Amino acid sequence: MTDIYVAGTSDSQNTGQESKEVTGVKTEGEKRSQPEENVRQWVTNMLDRTGETPGRFVGGAYNVRPDSRFINEQDDEEVVLMLRSHPITNLGWIVVGILVLLVMEFLLGTGIASALPTRYVFIGRLMVYLIALGYAFQKFLDWYYSVMIVTNERIINVDFINLLYRVVTYATLNHIEEPSMVAGGFVRSFFRYGDIFIETAAETPSIQAVAIPYPDRVIKIISELSEELEKRRELGQ
């Protein structure tokens, strides 16, 4: 499984510390420093200004200030958004998987395999079910683990390819240019999702996220974070 982020954190016993559990990394407790508290307070104020409420929305595709951490996260870094493609984009592979099973059962019901031994028919049916299940499982993992993480410092884009391979792209907010989005068509307008494109001045020329819920709100938050980071850098913070 991908280990770039985890789902949550838990409190340590008998201490005022928070323990953060990271996939593939040992759990460790740590106290928040004053800079961290300042960052948390600023993120809270920024979310209030933009009208965002912390929580998990759109079936886990739009997460505001999730209780999550990721590998190589800095001490004064706060996860603001964790985004996936809109759940409606899963409808295509779900329908394909169901149709494959229905077609197989229909053909078997016509007696097309009646001349074959029963054990061969059973093995063939089992193989089709396993293939359909494997296809659906791979598509679900692709949706679940392909995420865009927006923090107060940078943007991390994770493209999940398979269980053994993924592509992780980083871009600091002070290196990004004006982000843009594409949202058109009846389905996208009705369910309020679209594509986000972020051009950067770093080695990685661009970052994109496909079918993200509320792309206009994401663009607004990224712009706010980028402007605040520039102010902090000018003040030497």
C-alpha cells in the first residue's frame, strides 16, 4: 500500500503529547512547538475566511483539515486539504464489472456450455469472478490512493499506479504560478467537480488533479496559502 499519508492520529497515554501513526513508519509522540501552534491558528483563520469547515465531504473525496500526516512532513507544516477524484467517476468501472458478470451468467443460462463437464464450467465461472474482482479492486485502490495533499507549505500529488509503483510530485507554494481549473459539461456541473492545473517554476513543470470536487474552492484556498507563504518569507518567518 502507498505510505505517503495515513488516515488519522491518536493521543498518547499519560502525556499531553499527540502520537502520529504513519504507514511504514514507527509511531512517535511529539509536543507542538510555538511555530506549529502559530501555523495551526493561521490555518484556522484562513479556513474561516474562505468559509470552509473541517471535515470529510463528498464520500471522502474532499477532506478539509484531515487528521492525517504524511512522510517527510515538516514540523511547522499543516495539512489543509486532501483531495481525491469525485466518487461519481467510479461509476464507469463499477458498471463494467457488473456487466461482465451479467453477460457471463446470461451466456451460461442459454446452455452454451452444457456440453462441457460441470467442473470446467465451475472453474471458468470462478476465473471470471476473480478477474472481475481483481479489476474492481485495482480501480478502487487507484481512486483511493491517488490524492492531492495541500499544506500551508506545498502541494503533494500522488498518482497510484499499482501496489508496487506510484509517482509522487512535490511543489512548494512559492514556486507555483496562477492555478487554473477546467469544469464543463452537464455531469461535472451538476456534481460540481473539475480538473485543476497548477503551473510551477520548479523542475516539475506542472501538477494536475483530475475530477476534483469544488475546484473553485480549492483554487481559492491554494491562492490564499501561496499569498500567506510569500508574506511569511518576506518577514523572515
